[in-house]
Amino acid sequence: MSGATTETTSASSMSMQPAPAPMTQPSVGTFVRLRWTITFATLKRSAWQLVAFVVTLIVAASCIVGALIGGIALGAQSDPLVGVVLRIAMPIAGAFAILLAVIIQLMIVGENSTMTPDNFAIYGITDRRLTTGLVVAGVAGPTGITFLLCLLAFTPAYAHFGAASVLTAVVAAFAVIVTAMLCSKALLSLFGVLVRSQAGKNIFYIVLMVIVILLAEAPSMTMASLDTAGAAIDVRHLVRASTVIGWTPLGAPFMLPFDAADGAWGVFAAHLLIVVATCAVCWWLTMWCLRYARTHNAAVSGGKAEKGLGMFTRMPDSPSGAVTARLLCMLRRDPRQSVMFIMPLLIVFIFAFMGRQIGDWYVWTGMVVSCMMFAIAEANGLGYDGRGFAMEVICGVRAIDDRRGRARAYVLVATVSIVVLFIISMVCSGFWRTPVGWLQGLTIGVCGWSWTLATIGVAEAMNPVFMYPTPSLEKPFSTPQGRGAAQMFIPLLQMLLFVAVMIPTIAVIAGIGFGGVFDQWYPVLIPIALANGVGVLWLGTWLGAKLLERRKLKVLDTLDGFAALQQ
């Protein structure tokens, strides 16, 4: 009885206790402070981070000052043509800039590695509060503030239209930044929901890269076509195009100052309604995607099993052959690197299109330029390998076998690709019609292939020393935090070295060119370029092996740090 009484009393006391208070939700300002705390914390990791931050501040300040000077200069003009140009340029250029920025954000930057919804899942933050906080933190970040200040600094340009236009331009600047940020967040979230498998992510990444290149080259291709054909640009067509774009979600914010200048408040209200509706839809879509991701399990990778040993049966039965096979298997499944083998093909097609107006020979320029791109990823090859390189160290693979295996893989892929580019260039240029054309095409093709060999040699010598973090294979749209300066300057150093190693061939080209005997002596470039390319490839492979042998443990420690940044 006493036991029963005790239990009853205990139950009664528990029932009388007050219910636990609901978890306090963080304010929007908390997300903003967290964003800047993370930004300043990264500066303490290394001196490179501080240098990069200072350089970024200088560039941002220059952009803001330039926008202010340009706005004041345009606002002081009384020529009516200035107003016409602004009406045409702002909606077209602004919508194009937002579209390109959103696509680049989706393709290269992705969700910030820390300020992602996944990292806040354990804190019980409501979907509405989390979505709002992350969006505001993005707008209040360094990039958002920089572009906002640039737009605000440019507002004096609307002084040509009156005070109402200037005041509206201030409001439009905030509308532009918020619209761009919300569109970016919505597309990122929608991508995470729709593309669940690894194969889908790979395909989407490659397609997106192609779209970015086409968008980046579209203005130059269009202008080259118009200038060469001697076509006159009808201003009425441009005005009509800017008006149509002004009614799109990306162009509507840029039309608000002009509506205020004209006193067309009904049109102003319609454009403002488009902006508000776009932001509302993007905000709702972001929140829906967040809720969907929380309530649905992620799909499996959807990979396809390989029958037998696959690529390992096609490579030499040696340690270097195993390294080659492993790298080829990885390149086939890694969208971060495989896209580099599609870019040359796209560049050749772009130059072939422009060559229809400039000249049939122009396609060869595209081929030569694209030959430099095959080894861009390999210049940070160990960074892309990540902890997979530890397997080679554990197995005792010699550094020279690793360098030879990696070089063999890239030489095979690049050779096949360059043969395809050579055939396309021969057909597009019409060089296949004459023996002289065949000799010219063969000379250019060999020079391009030799340049590729040289860049591979440089890459094999660089990647044991100069490494920078890369996105993880599972999240190719994310950016690992840290080493921002290295991510900025090392690729530039790679490109400079890629050009520098071909100085012997370039010197011969300049010599016979200035000597006036290029048309007779250009075939001599074939053996010279081959010797240049093969020599740099051998030297880079040997030097890279020496460096890797001494730095194996340091490389492993660095790759462990990179892997931690990808979490």
C-alpha cells in the first residue's frame, strides 16, 4: 500500500510540474553576427587569409569608388542620349548580371560550407526563422554589402531624370540585391531537392558549366558578328528588348527609377508587384525545399557497378599502371575535373562560330587556347584526390610511379581530345582541301599537343607543393572555407607557368616571324615544339617525383586538413 501511495504521490507531483518552455528561437541578427564571426575567424588561420581579405577590401573599395565616379559623371550630363542609353543598358545588363551571378553561385560557390540549413538541423529552429535568417545573412555578407554599396554609389547617374528617380534608385538597389539573393537561394535549394543522385549532380554540373561559358561569351560573339558583318544596331530594337526584359523578374527592379522619372506610377506599381511576387515565391520555395529535405531521406548515389576490373585490365600491370587506372576511373565520375575536358570542345565551337565572320583560320586559335586547359585540374590533382592518396602511401607506391601514372592518364585523355579538336578545326577551317592546308593544320595541331604535354609536366611538378582545398565529390556545389588566398593565386600561378614553359617555341615563332620567313619555315616548329613539350613533361615528372618523395607526410597532413574543411 505504501508503495502504491508513493507512486501516486510521485505521479501527482510530476503532473503538477510546469511544462517545459519552448526553445527560444534565434533572432535574424544572430545569423548576421554568426556570418561575420565566421568570416573574421577565418582570417586568423593564416597570413594568406589576411592578405586575401586586404586585397578583397581594396578591390571592393575600387568598385564602389568607380561606381560613384561613373554615377556622378553620367548624372552631370544633359545630353538626352545619356538617358536613352541608361534606359536600354540598365535592365539588359542588370538582368544578365543577376542571371550570370546566380548560375555561378549555383555552379562554383554553392551553399556556404557553414551557413547551410543542414548545420542548423539539431537546434530546432523553425523553417520560417531559419530561411529568413540565412537569406538576411547572405544579403548582409561581404559580397552582398559590396554590390549594394556599388548600386547606391551609382544612384547619382539618375540625377539626369530628377530627384524622384534618384530616391527610387536607392530603393531599387535594395530590391536588386534581395531579388538576386532570394533567386540564388531558391535555385540552390531546388537543385538539392530535384537532383538527388550523384550521377544527376554530375550531369547537372557539366550542363551548368556549358551554360555559363555560353553566357559569358554571348556578348563578344554577338558584337563580333555585328561588327564584322557591318550590321547597324537599330535603337528601337534595343529599346523594345529592354522593355521586354524590364517585365521579367530579373529586370523589373531596374525599371523602377525610370517609371518614377516618367511619372508612370501605374507601371511603377506593376514592376514593384513583380519584384515583390518574385521575392515571395523564391522565399516560399526555399522554405518548402528546406521542409522537404528534412522530411525525406536522401536518395542513394545511383552508381552503376563495374563488371570485372574495368580500366585496370587495360593499363600496364605495374604500380604506375594501377595509378593510371585509378585516376581514369575517378575522372569519369568526378564532375569537378571532367568538366575541364568538355570546355576545350566548347571553346573550339565558339571560335568556329566567330570564325564565320572573322576568318576560317580563327578556329585554330580556339584549339591552341583550349590545349592549355587539360591540365588545370591536375595542377591541383592531389587536392582533388584527397585522402585517397593515403592508399598509395600505405601500399608503398614510389613517388616516380605515382607521377608517371598520373601523367600517363592525362596524356591519354588529352591526346584523344586533341585529335577530336584537330578534326573539327580541319573541317571548320577548310584546311583539309589542300596539301598546304594539311601541313599548316598539322603544324598547329602538333604545337597545341606539345603545349598540352608541357602543361601536364608543370602540373606534376606543382601539385605536391601548391595545393588548395576543393569541394567534396558528394557536394561539388559547395565551397570549403579556408585558404581563400591560395584558391585565388595558385591557379593564376599555374596559368603563368603554363605559358612560360613554352618560351623556346614562342621564341622560334617570333624569330621566323620577324625574319619574314614564317611562310617558308613554319614546319620547323613541329620538331621544336615536340622537343619542348616532351622535355618539359619529362622534367616535370622527374621533379614532381623528387618533391613528392620528400613531402609525402606533409601532403597527407595537408589533405587531412582539406578533408576537414569539406565536412
